[in-house]
Amino acid sequence: MKKQIGKIAVSATALLFITLCGCVKDPYEGMVSVPDGTGGQMWVELYKDLPVSGFTSEGFSNEGQFVVYDSESYRAMRGVDVSEHQKEIDWNAVRDENVEFAIIRAGYRGYSEGEIYTDEYYKQNVEGALKAGLDVGVYFFSQATDESEAVEEAEYLLELIEDYEISLPVFFDWEPMYEEGSRTAETDRATLTDCCLAFCKTVKEAGYESGVYFYRSLGYNHYELDKLSGLTFWAAAPGDYPDFYYAHRFWQYSYTARISGIEADVDLDILFVPKDAKDRE
């Protein structure tokens, strides 16, 4: 018994030494705590070379369905993103809600059979938004399983937009589908990241600005975000202010808004445009 007690004493002393010298590995080393979108926090990988968002809750407020931002550094442009799910849209009425831009789905790939389709309302939406005087960007809903499919999607989209004045980025929007028969259910981070880069490289070579859309968990857990640092980030983080940890130019803050000109629920967005020194005087 005496010998056993001695071993316990030595073990306790060793544990105290290890604790004091910092030899116990921090389980959250290389990670950062971020909002999870449900009022809690979660630990995610920290990319030290990726710029961090400077936004806090300060300056953000609500104006009906819309979030507005009062800042000396940025002008917050009001926007919507739409697809065939919104059906017929009165773009003049949308403009009269002080909406300045629209991001429009141009096409998508099916999650089971892998065929590519043009959004049913794409042409109507892009022409209506442009005629109403809005700035326009587009996105493609990807279900690419490799780089060649991602390039195929980009080339398909580029044909759809070549006759229009697309002044905002062209976005890669890949989202996991877990339904039975999904081709992409087992896609790993490296593959998805490579698909995004292949899509965006094709878009850039055609002369357009390229970007990537993701919601909180998709961005943190499914992408190698540090490899996408050259792209425009469009972060979906519904709430009263943009709490996605890394810097992003576009913020999607609502999925269920109702505004004039659109009968169905619609997503609302802000584009943060840096003000120059003259604007801040």
C-alpha cells in the first residue's frame, strides 16, 4: 500500500509539472471560437493568413425587413438574390424599395443525375433587373464532383451571361445534398476547394470577377478557406450583423424576407463598398 501511495504522489507531482510547464496540448490549438448561428459558439480551424472581418454589431440596425449600416468606412448597398423559386418579379417595385443590386441564379446542376439546366426565370430576371437600373451579379448552383465538371459549369454559365452587363461577381454556389442518390454527399474538403478554384479560374479568364458563396458551417467545415483568399466571399449569416469570422464583401442576412415586387420569400443581402477618403471627410 505504501508503494502504491508513492506512485500516486509521483504521478500527481508529474501532472502538476506538466501543467505548469505547459506540456499538455491545448485541444483548441490552431482553432478559433465563432458564432454558430444559433446563439452559441463553435470551434473552427484558424487560418492565420486569411484576413479577419472587422465588422461588429456597432452601426447595424433594422429598417423594416432590411438591415442598414451606418459607417465612416463603408457604404452598404442593399440587394436581393433570386432564382426561379421567386417566379414573376416586378423589378421596378423592387428598385423602389431602394434595392440597388441583384444576384441572379443563372443555372444549376442536378444533385442526382448531374445534368445542367438554365434557371427558368434567368433571362427574365437579368433583363428586368438591368432595365430597372440595378447592378447585377450571377451565381451557379454547383454539384460538381471534380474539377472538369466545375469548368463545365463555368463555361455553361459564361455563355448565358455574355450578352448582358454583369458588373458584380460571378459566384460559385456549391451546397451539400444528403438526399438519397446525391452524387456529392461524400465530397471532401480538398475536392470541393479544387472545384471552386477551377470554376473561378475559368470565370476570371473570361474577364469577370469571381467569388464563392457559403453559409457559416459550409464555409468553416467544407472548404479550405485559405486557398480561396483571392476570391470574393459572399457569406450567409442570418442575423442582425455579419458575424462570419473572415473578411467578406457580400453578406446574406435573411432567407425569408417579404418585399414589394416579390410575392415569395426572398433573400436579402448587403454589399460593403469601401468609401474613399473624400467620402469620409
